[in-house]
Amino acid sequence: MHFKKILATIGKAATLLLSGHVAGGQAQPSTAGASSALDSVIEQRMKEAGIVGLGAAIIVNKKVAWIKGYGVADKQHAIPFTM
């Protein structure tokens, strides 16, 4: 159930980040503030769901428009989750 909330959050963020800013297959973030807000929401949802690491991507016209890792891939060794 928590995973569905995270997916919904990423979907909403994709709409926010890409609304009206996709041209020629290239997506441009609307503002740095939107990205920061997305980070905050995803990190909060991860905390609520007990998720320690997560990778997210937005694909537009078969091209990666945005990609980011959150949290850790290895909690014991504090290795960041990277993409």
C-alpha cells in the first residue's frame, strides 16, 4: 500500500516537473523548487513506509528526463542508493 502512495507521488511530481516543459523530446524542470519539493515528499513517504532505498525515473518519449536515487542501497554500510 505504501508503495502505491510513493508511485502516486512520483506521478504527481512528474506532472509538476514536466508540465508544459517538454519540447523536442527534452524535458526541462520547471524550477529547482519543484525538484526540492519532490525530494521532500518522496523522502517523507519512504520514512512512513520504512523504505531505506528507492530509485525513481521519469521517461518522456522513450528518453530519460529525470532520474534519482534516494536513501541507501546498503543500510549496514551506509552505501547511498545511486542510479
